Amino acid sequence: MTMTAHSSPEPTPTPASSSSGGGDSDDLRDLGYDQQLHRSLGKFASFAAGFSFVSILTTIFQLFGLGFGFGGPAFFWTWPIVYGGQFLVALCFAEIAARYPISGAIYQWSRRMGGEVVGWFGGWFMMIAQIVTAAAAAIALQVVLPTVWTGFQIIGDDSTLTSTSGAANAVLLGSVLLVAVTAINCVGVRWMSRVNNIGVTCELVGVTAVVLALFTHAKRGPDVVFDTGLPGAQPGYIWAFIVSGLMAAYVMVGFGSAGELAEETRNPRRVAPRTIRMALTVSAIGGGLMLLGALMAAPTLGDELATGGLPYVLDSVLGGFWGKVLLCDVAVAIFICTLAIQTACSRLMFSMARDGRLPFSARLARVNARTGTPIAPSILIGLLCVATLLVNVGNPAIFATLASVCIILIYLAYLAVTGPMLYRRLQGWPKGTVEVDAEGKKLFGLGRFGIVVNLGAVIYGALMVVNLAWPRTEIFDPAGDMPILRWAGPISIAITVLVGIACYPRGKEHPKPVTTIGRAATSRQTSDIATVD
């Protein structure tokens, strides 16, 4: 087997920081882009971007009942299983984030591993998913604020999310939240970072308080996690267990947001890989303790827990006043979760538009000189999120189904990175390369474990897509009113692909073409590509 060198069609396929001149801006220029966004984020802000997207205080508060209702207390074990699978994905993301610290991470990574078509659809899937996810996060305010103070129920008297007045009020509160986070994103990344850092600190304090409160009011031991509950009395518990795992699958996404903000992070080649892994791991540890504490402290392990979820447990443990204090903290978590998702989505849209890959790209790629922020994508995403919220007024069941489906799109976007990355790795990437930063320090890499980790990430992602999209009435149409909704997963994927095909920039050459599939990058000291003969 011999290696032959060819000229690179892009400046440097997998470069590290420039050795001449140094600096993150020069580093970005080596990748073919000018520094337009303001680079001001440090390590904690990078970590906060991923942690606030996952937002365990928000998501576990909402979804605990889903997991327990299907799998009983033993559903707890789906949490470490999903974490293990997602950590394999996070390791792959960390390795590639060190080599391509560019905004629009999923899009940029997938196109460099899989080519233009794969990259475009990876970005498209992620963008659609983030818009729906931001709307779903914003609508969660309806579950929290009217409970804190009845004055937040502005429309009607029934605050139940599925009621007519509750659904309308949810759209109102969610729209106000989306306007607020859009304004913050337009002001600039510094303000976004400040708000997000404060919010993440509040959420970390809230998670710690919840865990301490639950464990100090335990009514049973940790062995409760081996109880399969009522579903365990029926044959085929494994299927109930698999369905209960959707709760963890819904929660542990978005940890790669540190990569989306790479062009605004100082020393992103070293910071982003670390914070991607840390955001997922801290979320997994905190969330796991919350789940265990709730199972140990719940007054009963019956239908009340399945329907009431974590709020039911906390109300029995903390009582009225402290329970409302915690709800205020949950509202803060919802706020920063929505902010983080919209920020990540705006950077993704900006990155694709900068390459001329979206309609109205020239406008969407424009960066405000004063704020260093792509304002048009933030405003457009805010409007699209509000439009998505309006579905909840007419039919909350359809909105809930959309929120479930968007998670499938996120996992497909992840596969658009890990799948081609595995193929490239089998072809030799990054074997034989020595990639270091401007200081000569080696970049994060998986080394000899690369193929095993990458293969595991692909297998896990594919299995999870099947599990998430499986046509289950109890997930997609629990009321039984619209039988077609059980097929929402496959239908939504097909619609997203068809609309994507219509929007794909056919006939337009990419201004910064990527390397051919099967080529492996040489060391950072050269801009050549090596192909395996």
C-alpha cells in the first residue's frame, strides 16, 4: 500500500492552529473563513452552552413520569445505558471538534466527513430539530409559571396544557420567552454568555438542592431501582423497558453545542472537546442522582407517580413554599435552555448561509459589525419557533408529537457525522497524522480505540433512531384520537427529506469544497491530502 499526495481543494483539511502568527483568528482563516463573530467565550461559557441545552432540571421535571409509567422504577437503568451510547458520540464529536472548530458544527463536521450532500442534510436535520426543540422548551413555561402564581394564567382559568385555555396561554408565555431570548441573541454573544452563565449556575444550585432534598427524605433504599413495578408483572418486560428508555433519549441531546460556538470561544481546539464531554457527563451524573432520589423519596410507586412525575414527589417533600422556589429555578432553567437552543440554531443557520447553502443566504450570513452577531438568523428562528407554537392552540397532541419527532432528527444529524466519520477512519483517517495546536500540544484524539468507539457510536445511533421512530400509539397518539400519528416518526422524516430536497442548492458549487471520501489527512505541517492506493 502506497501513499500519494494531491493538492487540497480546501485550505487545510484537518489543520491545527497556525504555526505562523498563531491566534484563533489565524486558525479559523486556515480553515477558509474570516473572523466575523466576536471571540469572547471562556471555558465555563462553553460548558454552559452544552449543559443548558440538555437542561436536566427542565427535561427530567417534564419527562420523569414518561419513563416511570412504562418501565417502573427499573427504568432508571435506561439512563446509564443511554449515557454510555451518547458518550461514544461525544468522544467522536470531541475528536473532530479539535480539528474543525467552526460554527455550525454538525453541518461543518458532516460535510467534511461525508461530502456536500451528507453535510447539507446533516445541517438541515439539526436546524429543523432545533427550531421545534426551542418551541417545545418555551412551551414548558405553562407547566411551571401558573403553578407559581395564578396571575400567569392570562387566558382562561384552566392551566392544564391540553385544555383550550391552557394551550393558548402556553403559546402566549412561550412567545414572550422566545422574544426575550431573540433579543438577547441580537444584542451579542457577551450578553448571551452572561445570562447563560448565571442561569446555568442557578440550575446547578437547583439540581444540588433537589438531590439533597430527595435523599434526605428517602422512604426506601436504592435497591428500588431493581423493582420492575407493575409492568414487571406482565410478560415481555423488556419491551416496556425499551420504551421507557425514550425518556433518557429525549433528555441527553444537545451536548455538542460547544462546537456550535467554536468561532466565539477562545482556544476552541482545546476547550470545545473538553466541554462537550463535560456537559454530557455532568448532566448524566446530576440527572441520575435526581432519578434515584425521586424513586427513593416518592410517597408511593403507583399511578400517582406515573401521572404526577417529579413535581408530585417534590411537592410531597418540599411543601408549598420551597416547592414554588424550586419551580422558579425550573423556570430559569427553561429560559436558558431555550436561549441555548436558539443560539446554537442561529450559528448553524449562519454557517450554512455563509457557504451559500440556504435561501436568502446573503442576508442570513450578514454579521452585525457592532455586536458581532448574525441577527437575521436569530430573528428568523424566533419567528419560526412562534409559528411552531401556534400548532399547540389547535391540537396539543400534534405539538407533543412534533416535539418527540424532532429528537429523531437530532439523532439522524448525529449519524450524519459519526457514520461518514467511521468510513473515513476505516480508510485511514486520522491514522498517520500528528495534529497539534499552536503551542505544539497534541489535540484530543481517540488513538487506537477510534474504530471501536466510532463503530459503537454508529450502532447506538442507528438503534436509537429505530427505537425513537417505532410506530407506538402510546407515544405518538396516547389519546387514540388520530391513529395516523403513530406513524409520525417515519412520516416526519420523509417530509423533512422531501422539503430538504426542494431546498437543496442544486447546481451551485460550494465556495469551499471539501475533501473526497476515502482520503485521509496528512500532518498539519502540509496542506496535501493523502489517498490510499
